[in-house]
Amino acid sequence: MSRFAAAVPGLHAHRARELFFGQGETPEGLVDAAILDSWRRCADQRPASARVGFNIHDRSRVEELRGRNTLLIRDFEATLGLFARVLHESGFHPVLTDAEAVTIARFTDPREASGALYDALQLGCDMSEQAIGTAAMNCALACQRPVQVFGHEHYFEANAAFYCAAAPIFDPAGQLVGAVNLTKHREGREFGAISLAESCASAIEHRQLERLRARLTLRMSWSANGESRNATVAFGADGEVLGMTREARRILNPLGLPLAMLSFESVFDGQYGQWLELLAQSGRPLPIRLNSGLFVFIETRSGPPARQPLSMPRATAIANAGQDAPEMGDPEFAGRFRIALKALDKGLPVLLRGETGSGKEVVAHALHRQQPAGPFVAINCAALPEALIESELFGYTDGAFTGGRKGGASGRIEEADGGTLFLDEIGDMPLALQARLLRVLDSREVARLGSGKPRPVEFRLLCATHQDLDTLVAQGRFRADLYYRIAGYTLALAPLRERSCLADLFATLVRDGAGHPGGLAPEATALLAAYPWPGNAREALSVLKRAALLCEADEAIGADHVRFALPPATLVASQPVAATASATAAAAMAPTACSAQPAANAPPTSLSALEEQAMADALRLTGGNLSLAADHLGVSRSTLQRRVRASARLKQQLAESRG
């Protein structure tokens, strides 16, 4: 290829097409090998002059794919927020595809595009080679490396108006999970686009790695100055490899062995425990020999992420936030969720109020996912002893108190720098600490215990409580000034018994929480809706998980399964609930009895009779499985066996259930 051809965008592609399509020759060196391989595969299916249509999967299929890739989508949205300004000025439209090249997320509003590009940006769009021919995202997935496709390098002539660059995404175990794709109407080749796509994919992979519960996360480089710091590996408590980035795999696992076969000692020449201590004491990269004989420099990943501005222009994201609000069974919730997100975007704290189990932490996580970047740091103020909560929040210096870690430790507020701080059950925070927290919120600086030197911090604040803070303020148990400071916007969550669209919530809990794809039968939904749910969504999820135990994966959960999973009749009868709901739930759980039947067949009223009825129902619904029945009843297997042996009715029920 001449220098002139290389310098004129598209000229080499025209020559390559002339050789490949016109003369049947191989245009070696004129286009990327990945593109040439794709041309060959496409040529076996359709001519390059054929019409191209962007096929969109139906809504249920799109929801299924997005549900299956929830964390990947979350990482994509958070990562792309870091590149928002670059992308906005470049004119590229980023999308995320799964491993099958179906679009499952996007970062820009498709209405900003037109024509075929608008179609290509729709969720559920099939971007596979079979559907649209040669394109960057399907080439990147096929060859598992970054690829850019410009103009006439696309197989179909109808796609010559596009320029796209894509990079594959791998999970910490090295499995291909999707691709980041940047697309625009072509205006000339942009050589930086492929690097941008690769940077986005790499950042997503690091986010995946950060979610692992690692004992030690190492960055590796070939020199002490930290070059090639993208090579990162996570180890568990015993030195087992939990995951690694692509760059780390090239160094530590070039043969692609399963992670289960790898450990610290299998890749490095050293003892895991000894190196934990060395790295903890060192503040600089240390040389270590690989078992291959080469040396690399390793350092622990430390320090908060680079601070990002918390007030990026995100009008489009906020406008669409209601679509991504968690399902709460309340038709008005999406609007209130959007207002809460606007409040956070303007720097206002948000206070979540609701009964225990109503979903406050779920909402907190959802609000955080809509923000550009940064960690999510959650603290349950009610779960920490009063003696520890101060050091937990603010950190401490070396020697601040007996038993502290050598060198001191950062507090959770410092860890939230650049991200979101979630203070759960803030109504239980001691008064003395309320004053210190108020100073941090006002000054945006935090000082560790034992130190007078403040450190600047910037974070979004979410608080939650099931208590009435107005009452606590009146009683002098909560500072009024702190209350006004944290309640920039109050998002109240209604208890389940007051929500009007519970069918949608139950369906979501079954699919996403219980992991049961079979769904709910209508009669089961009606029975669930009649129950008062004193434990709210947390109790509902527990009940649905128990009900799913009795079903095959593709079987809908029925009313009998729900009756088994709900608390025994003795517990239901004792709940202090409204008369209508109580009567409905009791009637649904009681045996059917005709008024003409003798009194002996009427629903039992004594405590022992109620217990025997509950045991009989549990045996019937579990097919005579004593262990499952005992778990449901909350008794030991031996206790249930003893009651069965002592009751002729239960013996008969056990025999019939196993029959």
C-alpha cells in the first residue's frame, strides 16, 4: 500500500473492495485482518449490495437481556460518565452490547441521531454480523481485540456512512461478556477513537474487579515508576486468584488456565503471608520474581479514586432516570425518584424514610448507580457499637488509641470521597457524633481521631431511617440543625400494604430476587396481595424464595406454593393487621369448609389443632419431605417426626404425600 493510499481516508478501502469483490483476490495489507475475515464470512451469506435492516428484539427479550447483565450495564453507565465531555464533543454515540452483539445499554439519547444511526442506537438492536454485516462491535467480539471500521470497510455498501470503533469486555475470570462501541456518521477517520473505546472497556473491567471480595489487590508493572499499571490481579484470603484484568492475564496466565488452578504461590516466587506483610509496610512498588524467572514490580491498590466533579451536566440521564427506578409497586415512585436524583445532582442530600424492610437500601443503591462515578460506602449507624462508630466514620492516626492498627486507618467518610456516603438508620447516631458529622457536612473536611489536620472530601449524601426524626428532634435525641442539613429532599417509601401495584413488584422480586424465571400464577399474586406484609419487601422476598423451592425452573409459582411459604396459620392469625386483609389471608390459608359439614371438619380453633393443621399443610405441600416441612415450620426435623408419630392424622398425611 502506498503512502498516498494510507494518507487518504477510505482510498485503501476502495482498493480492497475492488480486489475482493471485483477480482476475487485477497487484499492483504489494505484492511485489518479482522475486517477481511468478516468479509469472507459475510460473503457466504448475502451480497454486499443487499439491503440492511436493523432488527430490534421485542421488549420482553430486551428486559431479559438487561436483567441478565445488570451489573455490566451499571459499570458501563458509571464509566461512560467519566468520559462524558470527550464523548459529547466528539459526536460519537456509545452503546454497550452483550456477548451476542445485542445492544443492552446506551449513553446518549438516540433522538440526537437520525436515519439508520437512530435505528442502530435502539435497545435490543441486533448488531451481529449475520444481521448488519461487518461492523466494529461484532469484529471486536469475534477476534476479541479492539477494532475500528471506517466507511467502505463495512461489508454492506448501505453502511458506508458510518465510522465505528469497539473494544471487547472480559469479566475477571477472562470470559467475554460484551463490547463497548462508539459510532457516528463518518466525517473522516479518527485515529483516537479505538484508544477511547479500549479505555472505556478497560475501566469497566476494573470496576468488575473492584466488586470482588479480595484480601489483596495488586497492580503490576515492568518498572518501579508504575508503567503498565492496568495489569491488576485480585487474591482471596488464602492467596487464591479471584480475578484479573487482560493485561494481568498476559503476564500471569498466558495459557488461559482456569482461575481455580492459580494462586499467589503458583504465579509468584514467594509466600503469600510474607508478602501481605511486606506490602502493608511498604509505600512503594516492590520487585518480585515470577515463577517464569522474570521480575515485575507490585504494589497494593490504595488511595481513593481520582476525584471527579459531582455536578456534570446530566440532563438527559436525569430525564430518563424514571425508567431506571427500581420497581417498588408504587406508580408515583418513579417521579419522586427522579426528583431525588435531581437533588443529588444539585448537591442536596437525600433522606429516605420508611418502615424496616421497605427498600431504603435498594433505593440508595439505585440513586448511586445513576451518578457519574465513585464508590458507594454504606454505614449502618445502628449496627456499630457507640465506642467504634467514631473511628469507623472519621478514621484514626497511629497511636490514637490502644489496639488501633499500626499506621492508623482511614474512615468511611474518606473512603466515600468522590462517590456516595449512605448513612443507614441515622436516627440511631449518638448525639456527640451528630455534631461532628454536621461539621464535616458544612466544611467538607474530615479529621482523623488523634489528628488536627483536616482532609478535604467531596461526596453525595444519602441517609435513611425508619424513625420519626421530627419526634426525635422534639425529644432532644436528634439535632435539629443536622436534621435540616440531611433532609435536602425527603423520599418517603410507603409500606407494602399501602402500595397499589404490588403485582409488578412481586413479579420483579420473583425474577430478580428469587432468580425464578417461571413467574407467578394469577391466583398466587392475589394471595400475596392479600397478605399484610409486616416485614415489607424484605419479608416478601423471603417468602418468594421459599415458594420457588417447590417449583421447577420454568414452572409458575402457584397459590399452594405461596401458602406453604407464608408464615404458619398461628403466626398469620397473630399479626396486628387490618381486619379485611387478615380475614382474606386467613381464608386463603384455611382448609375449604362447607357450612353443612359437621363441626369436626371446621377450621381448627385451639392452638394444638392449629399447629397440627400447619404441619399437615407443610407435609402435603412438600410431598412428605420432612426436612423442608420442618424448615418452613421453624422446628427441628426430630420435633416434626415426634409429632407425626403421635398423630394418626399426620401419619396419614405423610403417607398420602409420599404416595
